Amino acid sequence: MANFAKPSVPRFSVDVYQNEYLPEGGREVNAIVTVTATGGGTLGGGLSPAASDGRPSAAVAIMVDCSGSMDHPPTKMRNARDATAAAVDTLRDGTHFAVIAGTHVATEVYPGDGGLAVASPTTRHRAKQALRRLASGGGTAIGTWLRLADRLLSSADVALRHGILLTDGRNEHESPEDLRASLDACAGRFTCDARGVGTDWEVKEVTGIASALLGTADIVADPAGLAADFTRMMETAMGKEVADVALRVWTPVGTTLRYVKQVAPAVEDLTARRTEAGPRAGDYPTGSWGDESRDYHLCVEVPLAGLGREMLAARVSLVVPQPDGSAQNLGAQGLVRAVWTDDMTASTAISPQVAHYTGQAELAQVIKQGLDLRKVGDFDGATAKLGRAVQLASASGNADTAKLLSKVVDVVDAATGTVRLKARVAQADEMTLETRSTKTVRVKK
């Protein structure tokens, strides 16, 4: 039974990097906002359910694809069972959990009573015994898996709710609209990491699930790597300390917030996810946090002002929505400023942080465009886009993405983006590049 105590959560800090100087007539203000959470402290205000060790209570649902294709080759299903067992072993005592078998329907494999088990040596052992009954057969309707996970996770009074989803194929037994409706229904209720195993699944489906549910997406091309990946995912989930953190952005009268994007550790456009939070303020969801740091790019359009004038263009803070509709402020804020000057040197300087992440966002975009053009046979267009990607990756020091690009193109000159498309590309290499295209490298402070 959950012990109601103030759970330990990170302390948050906010740093703003920008060039606040605008030329006469200038209206666009860009800033990189770095949010950092470090361990310790307590979350004041209302009491939240906590585990007996003082850590926030948590519930996890593991959704395992059990469609017929998981039997080709047979080792895939065995690896999925082993990976799920490894994830169960990584659960800390007191965590609520369930295992779901996903086909064209969703079935609760463990505990199987319409609720959640509580992790202990006994329940972990029973869960691993139940995993032996996982067998492949049937189709794929991922929306049904997510809705069952939501029902189970919501049955426990816990602070953090998280899903892990594994699929090896395309979502062929429900419409894209049905999956979208399920994602919309689950958004904000739990976070979810999604993984594609093998190479027969659709990258945009898996990354779309993770994006909608504020989790991570990745490929595990070789099923033998599943156990290590599931263990890492569960360790990360167990390290989260506060859920449902929102970036609250206030702007003064006359300003327009053009966009809010997460730009590190991955590019994620949050602009359309705004919920109104009082006069001229909006909240942008960021999901669950442990000890970590993330960067956000804000672009604000300010009203015209005369030379020498100064204004606050935006104020950024962090809040946790409360059940009664209020929000608890986490006590950190950053200010985005605008100052009009006739000093050309000051007004034309570009913030290194803004320039870096503008390039990283373009890098993610041109990789996706290049791969899409390659798929439809526009090889000249693909070469141009992927060449630009090589150039950006090289200039920003994004070695991981550069390495993935080198498996799709032969690099003639990275500095100029001169490349040749490879005649033969392994499907796993192309899918890995596409899946990881949004991962960014931090700016060197």
C-alpha cells in the first residue's frame, strides 16, 4: 500500500542564452532555455503518493508485440520474453506493474486480474513464469494495447505512470485514425518509450507513438539486443522523480509566441501542445524528469519599439499541474529580453546556442526529407538533402549522426556536403538513421 509522504524530487534551474539586441524595426527574438534538474529537495504543496523508500510511487505497463510475425524468426519471440523478464527484474520494490500481450487485441498477461501487481521478489518471479506463456499469433492493433495500458496504469494512485512498447510490424489491423485517437486519449496520462525490433515496422508509427506520449523511440535491429535495451529503458524510468512537468511561458501584451521546441536531447516541436494557463500564459508538456538537462528554443515576435527601448519578451517557469486545476510552481524561472539598439555589431550577432540548435533542427529535417526522396526515387534531391545533413553534422560535431549518415552515403567532402548515394544500403541502417534523426548533440557552453 502506498505511503503518502512528500517524495524527493529534483531542484530545477533555468538558464537563458540569447542575443537580446535588435536593430531598429527588429521584431523576432530567439532564445535557448536550458532546464536542469538536479537531485534532492522535496516537492512542496499537496501530498503525492510515495513509495516506502521516499521515492515517488510509480506504475509501469510493458506492452509486448505477440503478433504472428514475432515468430519469424522464432528467436525474436524468445528475445522479447527475455527482454521483458530483464525489465521486470529492473523494477524497484513497490512499483506497480503489468505485462500486456499485444495482437489485434490487447490481453493482460500478468497479473491478469484487471489491475496491477506490486513489485516484490514474489511478484517478479510470478511475472517471469507468466511470460513463458507468451506466444505469437494474430494481427497488430497498437491502439488497443495503449488503451489497456492506460486503464491499468490509472487504476493505481501513483505519482509516475510509464509504458514500454515493443513492436516488430506495421499497425495493420486498425486505421491510422484509430491509433491517433488512442494516442490523443492517452496523451498526458502516461509517458511511453517505443521500440521497433527487426526491420519490418514503420518508423513514422513508432516515432509518432513516442512523440505523442513524450517518450523515446529507437530501433533494435538485432533482437539479441532487446534485453540490454529494455534494462536501460527501465533503469531510466525508475530514475524519474517528478511527472507532468510543464514549461509555462508568459508573454506581454502585443507579443506572439511563434514556437516552442525541445532541441536537446532530441528535437520535438511542442508548439501545438499548448494549453492556456491564464492571461497571456501557456503550458507546454515536457513529461517526467529525473536528474537531467534539456534545451528548448523559444521564438517570440515582439511589437515595434524605438531605439534604446527595452522590454521583457517572455518569462519561462516550470509548473506541475494539480488535480484541482491549479498548478504548483517549481521555483525556477528565466527571462527573455529585447533591447533595441543602433549598434550594428550588437544587433547582428547571433547567439552561439541559437545558431547551434537552429542547425540541429535543420539536420533532423533534411535527413527525413532526404530519406523520403530516396524512397520515391528522386536520387538527385536525396543527394542534395543528405549532403546538407552531412555538412551540418560535421559542423556541429554530431559524430553519432555523421556515422549513421556514412552508412547511407559515401562522403566525398563533409565540409561542403559533397556526397554520393550508396548503391546498396542495408534496411536496418536506413531505418536507424531515420529513427535517430531527431537526436541532437548539446551545444558546447
